[in-house]
Amino acid sequence: VFPSLAQAQASVANEVYQELGQPSIFLFCPTEYCSSLCSPSPSQSCYLQTIGQELLPGIGVIWTGPKVVSQELSAVLLEEVEAVLRRRPVIWDNLYANDYDCRRVFLGPYMGRAPGLMSRLDGLLLNPNCELQANFIPIHTLGTWFQSELGSCAHPDHAGTPEVTALGDSQGAQDGSYSPQEALELALCDWVAEINQQALEPGR
């Protein structure tokens, strides 16, 4: 019935989206959802070009970055993805995901995301560790990053700059940019307070 997989997927997604009354949030995960799955590249992928052309504009498209688990996200990559999809992507961030190897738990701060990314995104979803309690630092530091991004949106002179504050750099607090080290320290202080509070509860 359809000349390509992309056209089939777009047709079904569009029909479901319209049947549901075009909800404000409706997400579509493409088969090629990161750069490493695209052939030969996101901008030259026939599959993504078709998705961008055929998918109704109100449908959000999920993207994980250069890889399934991306250590870095850059504004340049997101510009390329936005151009081919004809919309800003929704990032499905697998930075902390450990469902593929439950022997590992990721406890570091949210990092590797260039400043000023929020203006390039239609949303961001964090795929956390499978262990619930292990996600305090990931979610806490994501919140700190988000607040800094709101600040950069309010002061566009700082948005989109290529500099990324290095781990351990204390400059972040001075200029309002995001510092992973400072975000980690804030999260640890709050986590210790939370643990101490739980220890005082009856039956603990």
C-alpha cells in the first residue's frame, strides 16, 4: 500500500493523531532516532526527509542525539535534525539509562549538553537508572541545568555560545551558566538532608 516504511509510519501516526483530536502532546519515535542509525547522515536520510515532509506539524519527534546513549549534545547537531524533521526535536536523553547493563549505576551530574540548547528543543525526557533511589542526583542536577537554561533564555547574549563549563569550574555561579561540579555539590547536600530526614522517620 505504501511505497516506503516512513510513509506508512507517518500515515498511521497522522491518522491516530487526528482521531485523538490532535492533542497538545503527541510523540512519534522514528526508526532512525539518532545520528548513528541514519544513512548516511540525518540531513541526507531519505527516511527522515519523508518523516519531516509527511508527519503533521503538531506531532513531536523523539531524538536521542548522535548515539542511542549520547555523551554530548550540540546545537549544530540539533540544527541539522530540526531542518530535516521540519520541527524542533524532543530529546529522549539516555545519559543515565542502565537497563542495558544493570551492573552499572550512573550517579554523576547532568553534563555534556551545550548551553543554550533549550531554544533548540521541543522538550526533554530523561531516561533514568532502573534503581529509583539512584536518580536523586541525575534529576536534581537536571533541574539545576534547566534553571540555568531558563536564565540563558532570559539573557540571550549567553545562549548558544560554544563554551561548556568544565567539571570543577566555579565560574558557573558567577555568570549564571551551568557548572556540573556545583550542581553535583548542591544535589549531594540535598540528598544527605533527605537521607537524614528519612532516618528520623518512625520505623527506620
